[in-house]
Amino acid sequence: MSPATDPPKRRTFRGLPLEQRQRERHERFMEAGLALYGVRGYHGVTVRELCTEARLTERYFYESFKDREALFGEVYQRQVEQLRGRVLEVIRRHQPDPRAMARAGLETFFQGLREDPRCARILFVDVLSISPAMTEQSRQVTSGLSGFLLQFTQALYPQLKGSGLDPQIIATGLVGACINVAMHWVYDGFEQPVESVRDNCYALFEAMILSWSVKTSTAG
Amino acid sequence: MSPATDPPKRRTFRGLPLEQRQRERHERFMEAGLALYGVRGYHGVTVRELCTEARLTERYFYESFKDREALFGEVYQRQVEQLRGRVLEVIRRHQPDPRAMARAGLETFFQGLREDPRCARILFVDVLSISPAMTEQSRQVTSGLSGFLLQFTQALYPQLKGSGLDPQIIATGLVGACINVAMHWVYDGFEQPVESVRDNCYALFEAMILSWSVKTSTAG
DNA sequence: ATAAATTGACAATCAGTGTTGTCAATTTAC
DNA sequence: GTAAATTGACAACACTGATTGTCAATTTAT
């Protein structure tokens, strides 16, 4: 049917095969996305700016991503996985002391944001105002976080069940507390030392657990 | 210098003086802003749509507002003041019982969001991704909220000072907890009864206060 | 009744932006 | 060396949206 234009034959260029060149371009756009989205937000950044930042052209942008939102989605997902991975790793390393695990996890979380404040904007601000699809993606991530927290505390304190409270709501609240503290910390330019932020958030966790065990021990 | 076109003489129309007509138009745009921004978000709404919703034309939009952002700012500020006013009022009405005050305040907060879910999106989501100016406005509001919470708890529990924790961070965390719980509640379609949401958030407050007084009493 | 003010509908302008296409220059395979 | 693949710069196109301007119809004051 079509007049049969032979597809161009792939070949190496500057010593690199096609796949690697494509991966490198993809990677440069990812970095440009982090740099621009993370500072000016999703809606304030154009495709052209992303291309300039990546030192590539529009053609390659659409080679790697369906549209602007797709790039944001990938940047978002990568940030989530990087930070989550670091936190899980450090938690594992502090087993089995639950307090050390919680404190180290919190500290790693906050350290990650301080090392790269752009992460905070991408993870907690812009993702919510792009599209219903991105909002859903974000909600799944934070729900997963609450779920993990839930599992963690219930494994450590099995007596927490049956206190009349809703563990899911409590977990959602604690996650929200950390996020809000983190955001203010970031926007205030990291005034407080990371140890203070960590300890105060940990205090929220501990308070909740304490109160829980008190309630359940007096109730049971 | 200018060819001296006389300014049009103001007069009544449909029995209403100019000021009142302008105020009514302004009001219709405010309602349109709440309706559209509150559902589709700031970036998804155009001036034309706002005009259609308000059953007015672009000319009147720019009569009332400098631009799209100005309308959002006013809608935001009004929502803040309405909700805050209701919460403060009900807290006052439950004086002097601190638990009743806290629980009633929380319940009013959540009820307000349930009665008008558009409020949640405007207050907690979109305001953060519009401009640095709007972000700053939002931060001032939530800082004010944390400040109020701080004052409230410190007045009730003067022994809380000197526990080694940073009350400002704790307050920021508690506010973030309520916001996050509220957002998930809204987006989940108000599955849980408002009493449950209220009680669980209150439990966070109470846990914090309890833990605080325990720490200070054992330390002092 | 008439002229002026007011309104509403909509055209016109102007600036961006996403997206696709062109083309010359560069690099590679043969 | 030559043809094909690849790249990079940028033009072209289509579309959207903010903002200003036009004008006829309506209402009011005198």
C-alpha cells in the first residue's frame, strides 16, 4: 500500500550504538526536567526550555516522550523510587531496633530533600495539579507510604489493634505531618538542623504509639 | 494634552447604582471561580469559561480583576477566612473545656470541607502551584494556623515548655496531618464518617500532648 | 423623544506553545 | 570517495488563550 520507503538503517554514531545514544538523550531530558520542573514547577516550563536545558532539540524530545506530562511522570516516578529506596535501605540496615529504624528512616528522608530540594516540589506540590492521572499516581504513592507505615508499626506493636482508632487514618496523618514539616523546612531554607526535624517527627510517631499502647493496655 | 473625552457620567441601571452593579458582577465571578477552580483546578480554567459560568463577558472580568490569578487569590482568601471563622467561632462556643474545643474545631473543619469539597482543592492543592506570590500567601496562612495551634496548646498546657522538642515543628506536623487526612477523605468521597476522622485527628493531638506532659513531668 | 450611558455578544489582536517539517552540515559504512 | 544515516538549528503550522476593541441593542435621564 505505502510507496515503500525503506526504513533508515540503524548504525553507530560517535562510536555509540543507537540504543545508547537514545538512552543518553532520554537521560539528559530527565535531568532537564528535574532542573526546571523542580524549580519553576510544571506549568511554568515549556518544551523548548527543556530542550535548551538538555542541549537537544524538539525532535528528540518527542522521540523520548509522548508529551510534556510524560516527562514529568517519569521524573516524578524516579524521584519517588530513589528516595523510597534510600529510606528502605537505611531502615533495613538498622534492624531490628525499631526506634533506630524509625529515626534513621526519617533522617534519610529529610536528608534526601535537603540534598535536592527540587525533589520536594516535584513530589509534593506540582504532581497534584497536573492532571487527574498524575494526581492518582501521587495518591497511590502516598497511600503506599501510609500502608508501609501501617505495616511497620503494627508489626512492632501488635497490641495496637482494637484501640477504637482507625490505623489507616492515623498513618495518613503521620505521613501528612512529615510532608508538611518537610515542605516548610525546605521553603525556610533548612533553618533547623536535620536532627531537630528528625527528632520532632519521630516524637509524633512515638507519641502516637505511646498513646496507643496506653489506650489498649488500659482498655484491654 | 489628551483630546479631552469627557468621562462617562455614572448613573443607575435597572434601579441599581453603579457600585452595586459592580459588586454583583464581582460576586458572580467569585462564585464562578469557586465553581471552576474548585473542580478543575487553576490551570485548567480559562477566562472565557469563567465568564460563561458567571454569565458575564470578558470586559467585566477585567473590570473586577487584574487577571486570572487575582480572581484566584480573592477566592482563596475568602475560603480561608470563611472556614477559619467558622472554626474559631465554634471553638469559642465550647470554652473552656479544651477537649471539647479541639474536637469541635476539628469537626467543623472537616464538615466545612465536606459541605464544599471545592474548598479543599483551592486551599490545599492549586494554591501551591500558581506563582511564588500565591505560594507565599498560602504559607502565611498555614503558618498562621500553626501559630494559633501553638498558642492554643501552650495556653492549655504551660508545662509543655522545655521538653526539648520544637513546638513550632510539632505544630506544623499536626497541621499537616489534618490537611493530609482531609485531602484523602475528600478524594475518597467521604467514606469514613466525620466523627471517625475527627476522633482520629484529635487522637494525634491528644497523643502529642500526653507524650509531652509525660516527658516534662518525668524530666522536671 | 432624544442623547448618553450601559450592556452583551463577539470580532480582532497579540503572544505563546505544542508539534511537525525542512534542510544543510556532519559522521559513518562500504 | 560516496551515499546514506544522523544531527542540529530553526522554520512552519495549528491551536489555545489573554486581552482589547467594535457595535448594535437596551435602558436611563432629561
